[in-house]
Amino acid sequence: MEARTTIQAALASVRERIAGAAHRSGRLPEDITVVAVTKTHPEAVVRDAFAAGLRHFGENRVQEAAPKIATLADLRPRGAAFHLVGHLQSNKAGKAVEVFDTVQSVDSVELAYRLARLAESAGRVLPIMVEVDLAGEATKSGLPPADLFVALDAIRGLGSLRVEGLMVLPPYFEDADAARPFFVRLRELGDGALARGLLQGSALSMGMSHDFEVAIEEGATHVRIGTALFGARR
Ligand SMILES: *Cc1c(COP(=O)(O)O)cnc(C)c1O
């Protein structure tokens, strides 16, 4: 099969599963945004994904993404948006503000301040999400839940940032259902933050190829999907 046809078929299947999970939880499929994670895949794959109807693309490394997104600039006026979903080192924050539409992986107040300064100099408002580390895994980034509200309060009011919501990358479980408590916890934190006026949006970015249906059942608004659309990464 041609690459484009393969992506179309994979997307149709993903959308069907999204619709099923949305239906089970009394939600609307159109309220769930697919962020196609194109890390390690070449520009042509992103173009095929765009042709298949995808508009949101996720990358996890600034260095890899910057030249790729530069060559894809023509897709932006046609509706494409690029999300950073991987850990951002502070020395790459400037480049990230230049090339990404949204930074989903803000994991410290310091990084938020830096992004705010850079966005302000660039004369733009940068939509961000704050990543939460719910498992306390040393290898993963994210704010500990106990620090979240204080951090959001410190970030609140930075005019050049728009805090759209929260993001999580739970531990990998063979059985996707085992990730459910993490998704529930992120939703509870999001509800708590919204009730305290600490968020400007109600986005919950949670769920990947192997667990996005569970994440949607628990309230995901953004699912970050690579493998289920593009096959295994080399
Ligand atoms: C790679 C990646 C994904 C996508 O993972 P798949 O299992 O291929 O769907 C989602 N989120 C983040 C942060 C990633 O790095």
C-alpha cells in the first residue's frame, strides 16, 4: 500500500476507536483533538498525514523538529499546528517559541517564565500546557502534583502565555487499563485548578497509541498518537 493510503486507513481506525470511547463516556468525538506524533518520521510523512486530514502534529525534540517544521511552513496557513510534547531544555526555549504553536511540556515555573519572556519579545501569546509527573518517576519530567497549584498561581497573569491545561505521560503498562488512575488523577487536578481560576483552558493532554481509549473515557481532550498512525518507530 502507498504510504498515504496506509495513514488514511490507520487514521480511520483511530477515529473509529476515538468515537467508541467518546460514546462510552457520553462525550463528542469532535471534542477530542488528535495530535499526530511525527517524531523520527520525515517531512513527507507529515505531508501525508496532513493530506489524510490531520492538523495537529507533535514532536518531542526541538533539534529534530525545527528544520522539519521549517520545511512544512506552507501547511500553517492551511491550518497545521505544531506541538512540542517532549522535555524542553531551557537553552532551546527560544527556538521552541520560534517554531512551535503550543508547548505541551512545560515542567517548571522557571521554564514558564523564560517562555513568557521569549514570547513577549516575539510579540506573541504562546499557548502552553503544564506537564504533571503523577508517578514520581525519576526518568520523566513534570511537576509533582503537590507543587502544581502553587506553580500555576505563579504562572497566572503572564500575559504572553495562555495556560490551556495539563499534560501527563503515565508509566507504560502492558494493560492499558492500569493507566486509568493516572488519567483520573490528571482530570481531578485539572478540575481543581479550573475551580481555583488557575487555568485559562480545560485541555487534558493524555493518552497515547496503546491507551488513548482509556484516556478519552476519563476526559482526555488531546490524545498524542504516533505508532497507531505511522507504525513502529525505528
Ligand atoms: C512519542 C510520544 C507519544 C506517542 O507515542 P505512541 O506510543 O507512538 O503513540 C506521545 N507523547 C509523547 C510525549 C511522546 O514522546
